[in-house]
Amino acid sequence: MEAIEYEREKLEMFLGRWEGRGTIHSNPWGGAGPTQTAWWFHWDEPRLFLLCDCREERSDGSVFSAHGVLGIDPVMRDPLWWIFDSYGYPPMDPARGSWDEQTLHLVKTTARGTGRTSFSRRKDCLECVVESRGIDEANFVRVMSGSFCRTGD
């Protein structure tokens, strides 16, 4: 069980409240523009899963929201991420992750295509990049990027 505890401890870099500006890049789900975004990561009661909430206010006044669950696969020892967002597509399977130093890369493939999300910790800021590739597309396109600074617990 110690190996899984070590993997879980890596997730602690996300703990807290993060706020900042982001950019929605032109994508199949909507137009491009700036965002004001807040993330909040906190442990569940038994400290098995990291829960997250995201609220993204866009320049046109619309709001994108998401609720996530981040954990460690007890067999494979890799990060798993389920995200429920205001687009409404339920996560049938989690995104699977891998670490590259202080960056967590998460990848998920569905019948609609493949999504990639990366979170990097840079001092007191959390950088996030979301990319997508449709089922018939050869290349990934950037959907969102942003830098969010720690504002509290």
C-alpha cells in the first residue's frame, strides 16, 4: 500500500484554490476568447480521491463549470480522472495519466475522439492546457490554456 500512498502524495501539488486568466481557443464547441477561471482541489473524507471544482467565466457572460475526481488506480498505479462538465457528456471511463516531473498528463479516448489535459505546477501557479482531436482528425487542437495562481486552501 505504500507505493499507492506515494502516488497519492504527488496529487497534493494541486491542493487549494487557484484563480487566473485563461484562453479558450477556437474549437468545435464554441468561439475563442478570454476567461476568468477558478479551480478548487480538496481531498475527500478518507483521503482516497482529490475532488475538484472549476468555474470558467467567459467574456460573453457564459459560464463553463466542471466537477472532477482524481485518484490513483490501485493496480496500475497511474492517475485516473473523471470529469463531469457543463457540456453534459458523462465520463464513461476515466482519463488515464502519467507524470513528467511536475506535469500531469491525462489522456482519454471516446467515440468522439481523444482529449488531452496537462497540469503543470510552476511555483505558486498551476498551468493547464486542454487539447482535442476528433475521431477523423490527424492533429490535436488547443481548446483551452491558462495560468492560475494559488489564492488559498
